[in-house]
Amino acid sequence: LVTFGSPETVESLFYLWRITHKQKYREIAWDIFKAIDKHCKIDGVGHSNVRDVGRPELKDDRMESFWIAETLKYLYLTFEDDNVISLDEFVFNTEAHPVRKIQNAEDLKFIKSAIAGH
């Protein structure tokens, strides 16, 4: 089974692009997207895993949720302007959701108070 869209690789490419701005990381990300689209696309339905790389026509009958939620998000952000979800202002959790960074002690105090129910 080949999991087509595991997000970890394109997540790494996203960070490498944002930190270095070396074009090669965008090129690799684009090549990955094209390969996934070519080999994993199900006409009119979406994308699926390939069961056997020797027989790419054999695909699973499902689409992984992380394909859209994480893999495509990181691919999109790799080609978007740096000010869209700035790494100076946000971090990503393990499910690729952007979370605003705590910028100062007052924000931290407010968050702790809200969690404690005060």
C-alpha cells in the first residue's frame, strides 16, 4: 500500500521553503503534487491510495482525510505569499491547524485564566 499524501514530506518542504526561499523546495513540492494527481486521482471523485506501485490501477475505495486537511494545505501554503499564515505569528499543531503564538505575558495570563474558568 502506498499512502499518497502523507503530509510530513510536504510539511517539511513548506518549512524549508519559508525559511530558505530556495526555489528547489517549491519545485519538489510541485513534482510531488503532479505525481499524486497523476497516479492517485480517481476521475470525478478525488484521490486515493495506490495498493501496489507495480499495478497503479489498483486503488483503495476511500480518500484519506489528511489529504485535504494537511497535505493540500501545506502544498497550498508552499506556493502562497509568506504573509498568509505567517510563521512569525502562528505555529501549526500536529493536524496542520494554525495556532496563534502567545506574544506576551498578558496574553498568557488571559489564556490561563480562561482555562481555569475565572
